[in-house]
Amino acid sequence: MKIKKYLLVSVAPVALVVPLTIAHADTFDTDAFIGTSGGGFVYVDEKENVVEPGIKAITFTASRDNEYTNENPVIVEPYDRFTTSFSDLDSRGIVTNCLMASNEALCDSISGSGKRIKNYLTGMDPFDTHFRTSTKEYINTETDEPIDTSSVDYFTFGKMSNFTGARITGFNIELLDKDGNLMDELDPDNTALFNLDATDIGLGAGLTDGLFGGGGQEGEIGFFSPEKTKVVCQKVC
């Protein structure tokens, strides 16, 4: 059996449970999200045009023109771009595979378009989000050859909000199999792992904005600094 070799997770501090019951399951289909368990839920933010279930997966899809720049943000009709590894990318703005909020935006939509999954923590139990992988075959429309999906990177756009009533001093992000066991780093061909080589697109997590800062959809909500702040990573970031 195979599942996707690498899963890239940034900002979303949740446990990902990936079933290992599907042969050659190396990608996420659009209905990858199964549900949640534990001390929290995924908030469906209608103000950002998010619809149930609050999470969707995008695979091999781009919408930025090849001449896209921040000064000239040209968006075109979505098209296929078969990027399987993010190790050589220099911006998260050009990722083609992601887990994100279920609205009309895509992985490469502009900042502030509501891409982040809203994870609301409400209790003291670990919060899990469960996903299924897919055996779907992808064909390169230019060559008619199948795409090698033995290793596919996914970027996770996510956000955590604390409604537990307790102070959070740290958190863990874990990749678990269907039985709740940590993925085995010694068996990468049958495991979902973090791709720590994709450093240029921004790994880890951060506080969204400062108390007096802007920050897209956050409005007046922020923290005691006018600047964005990174979380200190103890193990993998």
C-alpha cells in the first residue's frame, strides 16, 4: 500500500488521520475530509463564503497566469499544473495542492481570500481531523501520460482559535494512521510525512497579526504587538 509520501502542514495545529486501507492512495480527492473528533470543530465561516463541511482539498490546480506578479496579479481560468514536490518552490502563492477552507478560492488565490481552515478548540482532549486518500489517476493532458503520484506534497492553510478557557503555551501537530499511531518515518513509501525541505514557502505557525495591525480577515482582533509573530518551534518547523 502507498499513501502520499509527504504532507506539508503549516499553521493548522491539528492531528491528521490518514487511512491506510487504500492501495496506491497518494492524493486527496475533493471530498477528502471525513470529519473531526476530540476537543474542537471546524468552523464554517459564512462571512468568507465558506460552506459545509469547512474543508476541501485541491490537487494539481492553478489559477495564476505565468506572468503573475504582486504588482500585476493576473488570475485566469483554473488549469492543470502537475507539481508533486514543493521543495524547490519559493512561494506558497504558487502551490497547486492544498487543504483549505471550502469556499470558491484555490490554493494560489490572493492573501485574504479566506483560504484558512478555521479550527476551533473547545475542550482539553486532542483535536483530530480525519481524511481519506484517493486512488484517482491523473493524466498529463499534453502528453497523455499518467502522473507519478507516489510522492505528492500538500500545503495546509489553517488557523487555530482557542475557546477552551485555558491558556495555550504550545501545541503539537501529528500525522497519524487510521489506528491512531504516529506515521513511521522509517517506512516513507507507506507513510505521510512533513516535507521539511520546502523552507522557502514558509513552514511552521505564527500569530496572525499584532494588536494594532491589519491582517486580512482578522479586523481588530490581534495580539500585543504591531507585527506578525512566529511561534517558536521545538522540533520540526
